[in-house]
Amino acid sequence: MDHDEFSGALNDWFARSARDLPWRKPDTTAWGVLVSEFMLQQTQVDRVLPRWLEWMDRWPTPSALAGAEPGDAVRAWGRLGYPRRALWLHRAATQIAQEHNDQVPTSVETLLGLTGIGPYTARAVAAFAFGDRHPVVDTNTRRVLARALHGRAAAGMPAPGDLDDMEAILPRDPDRAAVFNAAAMELGAVVCTARAPGCDVCPVAAWCEWRGAGYPDNAPTKRPKQARFEGSDRQARGRIMALLRASKDPVPLSAALAAAIEDSPRATRNGDISNAPDAEQPRRAYDSLIADGLVIEFEGAARLP
């Protein structure tokens, strides 16, 4: 594979076909990029888009968010999922405001010192906000690399070699490298998809090892199947959080526990959880929210932090 031709074709396609997402605009601040990366973790773009716009309008700088109550951040997070990310983002904003003069740090090492930022997010912010040359690999990128470079139908479990693969084909020029990182993600999201790849419209089909091999059914062993959401502790946690987000006042503990098993008004009125299939689940879900700092209990009532 000619890496320059491959990256050039992908970057040209991205320039023509990339989705018009606000955090990709040239005037987006580093803070806006960081917020987008927090929100996009395991969450679809169409769900993130309205929340990001609302968030940036309300809290356009780290200090603006840091000046709000953590509970306001959790409430504004809405139903994006994994609400701990909202708390982590609030804590990161406070760190940026207090320790970095309200400016998002530029280096990966310093970014890693912020709450909620791991290696992927640190590299993504450094690349997309500041144009530094770093390999950035998400789930979509890994699938593109598996097919194009290794001739595999799908990527296996994440591994350190994923970054090595990306580094090997990443353009040397930092600006082109930043575009290539975004382009590879975009290709995996809209063309080189998991179930129905659009190989007939793929801009790098000519270099794809999987296509060249005749699309073999050689996907690695699938990862363990995730536990079902319906009836899970995660669903119970979400129901409690939905009740607290919707209330401006503290909610009686009995109502919070009842909401964990049934999100109807009746559940919040009678507070009877004794007939639940898993009678311990409401308390277990509630206690986990307390432990995560997402809920505060005071005098028999629960509220957001």
C-alpha cells in the first residue's frame, strides 16, 4: 500500500463528504472540542448534537461550567447516558479554570491529568483542537484499519498495536494528520460500517486488503455479549436519575427507590417496592449512584449534587 496515496484519497473524500458537525468548524474552541469528546464516548452523533449546542451556549468556557452546580451539569446532560461523564466534565472544567487560566491544556501529558480524560480523549483533543500529530483511534477507525491493512472483516479487541497501525499510515504533516484521523473515523461511521459496508462508494477501496481478498468471513472472535439493558441495574439507575433531573426539589427516598423499578407516577406515589422481581435492586441502584457522587441524600430525601 502507498500510504501517501491512501491518506490523500481519504482526506480528499473527507473534504467533499464530511458531515457538517459544529465541533469540526474552524472557529470551535478547544473547550468545545473537549466537550464533544466527552459527549461522544459510546454515544451516537445525532444524540450528542443538540446537547452539545445547548451546552456550549450555556457554558461557553470552562470557568462558566465550573461556576455552576455539579447537579446542573448532570441535569443538562439529559439522557446522553453514563451521567458520570457530566460530573467528570464539571471537575475537569474546574481544574482548567483554576489551574490552567481557563485554557484547555495543549499537551497530552497535561490533558491526562484532568478528571475523566484518558489516553484516547487526550490525543483527540491535542489533534483536533491544536493540530498536533498524534494517532487517534476509535471503534470506527479500528474497523477501517482491520479491513484496509489486515484484510480482516472486523477488528478484534482493542490492543496497543492499533496505535502502531495508525502511526504507520498517519501523514507526517500535522495538519494533514489531524484531517486523516477525523477522516478515518468518518469513513468507519458512514461507509465502512460494521454490518453493511458501502464498498462500492469507498474512497480507499483500491487499497483495501479485505476487498482485495474477496471479503472473507474472517472476523475475530466476538467480544462477550453485553448483558441486556431491560431490567438491569443500569436501567434502574437511569430511572432514578430521570426522576431527579425532572424535579427542582429534593425527592423523598421512597419515591426515588420506587422510580427504580417503575417510571410511572404510581410508583412515585405509593413507594411500594416489595413486589419487585428483584426487591434489592432499587436500593442497590440508588446506593451506586450515591457512591458515584451523582446523588446526594439529606434528611431522607435525594437530589442531584
